[in-house]
Amino acid sequence: MADTAITLPCSNMPLKEKMAINWQWLPHGADSTRLILSADRRQEFLGRLSKRDARLADSGFWKSGNFSLSFRASSEDGGHYTCLINQAQKTLKEHVMLLVVLTVSADPPLPVPEQSTLRLQAKVSGSSSVLDISWLSPHGLPLHYEVLPEGGVITKLPKITLADKGDYICKVRPQGNRGRPASLFLYPVTVDGKWGK
């Protein structure tokens, strides 16, 4: 989900003296990769086009072999991330991960005035990597939704009452392997009851 801290996993053992780690990013729709971060035994440094808060998750990475990348994901951060581990121009490991970022918005802004119509919208980066998105009520019941022309879905909840508050669930199913489980994201909705008086 957008604006959350994430960690992309990567590790390698045994450690070798002249090993170097490069994290690269291929944004959705781009045709060239960007360097995020490089590290070797002596230092860790950010790439020129890097995310400002990107860092290796483990400050003792050279002892642990944990080269996982941590940063706060925004809606623009989707794409393929590659952890590339080299030694003397030879690739020891190349691990590629697809990151799809979900952005959820509410209209009107929370807390929702009682008796108003709440619109919950969900969009993902790289929509071609997602089979579908849907909404569930706080009780797990499917909600009617519309697919938006620009991508994403919207569900409309008319005449909101205090009984409608709770954690709404955005369900995202990835493309590809049918056995992969859907990802569930909770979106807490609060209701301002004073407007109904």
C-alpha cells in the first residue's frame, strides 16, 4: 500500500571478500533500469536517481549477508527491482521482484459525515500485473464496484451511518499463477455522527 515502509528481501552466504551488491529498479513502462543503491565491504552509497530514504535493512549487512532493501513506497515506486550480487565482474546472484503499489482514497475525506455517500477508490501501479481489484465490507461481504476508465475501481456507499464504520478490505489478485493468494489491505473508515443530528 502506498506510503508504507517495505523491505524487499535479498541475502547471500557465504560472504566473499570482493563482493558488491547493486539494487536496480525498472519502473513500470520504462525501458532502462536505474541504480538505487550499491554496497561493498567498505561502504554503502545511493545512486544518483535513488529514492532518498532507501537503505539496506541491516546495518551489519556484511556480517549477516542480509542485503534486503528498505524504503517508504509511494504510488510511483512500482516496477521490477533487482538485487544483483557480483564478485570480480562475475554475477553470483540475481534476484528480481515485482512491486505493485496500491493507492486508496476516500471521498469525502475521513471522517465521513453521516448520511453522505462515501466513495472508496483503489488503483495499482502497473495494472497489467494485477488480475482484479475488489472491495469487501468490514464483515467480509463483497461490495458492488465499478471499474474506472483510467484504471482502478470505485465502490459507492450511500447514506453512511455510524454502523458503517470499520475496516474495509481492498482485495488485489495478481496475474499469473492461479494458486497465488490474493493480497488483502485494510482501510479504516470513520464516521462523524454529528452531521446526522
